[in-house]
Amino acid sequence: MLSLHRLTSGVLLAAKSPLSLSRRLNAFLTPYVCIPNDAREVGENLTVVPNFVSSEEENTLVDEIEKTLGRKKYEYDHWDNAIHGYRETEIASWRPCSEVIVQRVKKVSFAQSSKPLTHTHVLDLAEKGIIKPHIDSVKFCGPTIAGLSLLSTRVMRLESEQDATRDWIEVLLEQRSLYILRGPLRYNYTHAILDSTSSFKNNFIPNQRRISLIFREEPDK
Ligand SMILES: O=C(O)CCC(=O)C(=O)O
């Protein structure tokens, strides 16, 4: 049965399944990725959806997240040193107005057969915050990772573990966009959120506070 997903303000896209949706969206990847000749694996393993949420929806989510984070302070030393300048929380039970958005992300990002984790990981990155290159542990999450970027635009850099100098991908994570990483890009490439020295296709991307919602699925058995 056809389902309708509202993707960008005023645009309705018909798709039979999350996978067929991803195939269509990849045609629109070009403005959002920077890839040297050697980079492989992009194809169906990366999806970027600009304006996945509206400004009102962004406000709804940020309001709930700020209430949950309360007065938590930004931390500058993570246990594995992968992240600096951040606050984080996990939200399992959203207010109904946010839950609708969360469900929309899960529907677009995960195959029907997969089991998205109930908790959404929320990361509030300070203006000077960065996430260093890392690969999410296979113990805690399966082949698909989706991220919703709120409040500002940053650049994500993926580097192949085998040849980081030649085989890398930079992805523009615009404010209110959704990205989805799958399979080889999730397992064989590190991902990092770059700092204020980052530029994308020769455009300087100023560092600003950014909130991301990270959606994961149950690990493979
Ligand atoms: O903030 C993001 O989009 C990426 C977060 C991340 O690297 C992680 O949770 O492993």
C-alpha cells in the first residue's frame, strides 16, 4: 500500500517502503555531499532529507529537550574522549506533539522488519563542541543510524577505516535535516562532527550550538 511522507514544506512524496523512499531521495544528494573520486559505498547507504521538520516542529522538540536537560552543564571530557562540549540525555517517552515527529523519523529511516530502539539519544553540542571520529559500537546498535539536526548546520565527515585519506565523504547536515547512514557507512567508516574550522564546498560553516536526535535500531543478533 502506498504511504505518504511529508518531507519538505509543502512537498508530498509517495513511497512504497522506507527503502524505495531512500532510492528516490538519493537523486537529491548532490548538494549535501562532498566526495573525492575514490569514495565508494555512498549509493543507498546514505540519505539526506533537507527540511525534514518545520520550524514549528523544531521548536516543539527543542522545548521538550531543554526541559529534559534542565540545568545540566556542558561536559568537555567524554569517557572515551570522542566528544567535547556537550550535554546528553535519552528520551523514551515524548509528549504527543513530539512523538508524532519521532514516529515519522522512524518510519522513513528503518525497514519495517527492524526494531528501532525505544530511547532516542539526544546530544546538545555547545558552540565549541565537537564529535571526534568514531564508529558506534556494534554491541549497542544495528546497521542503520538516523540523525535529526536542530538549531544549526554542521558538517559530518565519514572516513573509511581502510583508507581515510582517499576514501572519505563530507555531508552537510543542515538545520532541520535528517540523515540516515546504513551498512558499510555505519560499520566501515568513522563519523565525526567537525569544528569551526570546517568548510563545505568552500563555504565556511560557523560553529553554533546544535542539538541532534540520534535514532538507532537493535543490534544484529
Ligand atoms: O550528532 C550527530 O549527528 C552524530 C552523533 C554521533 O556521532 C553519535 O551519536 O555516535
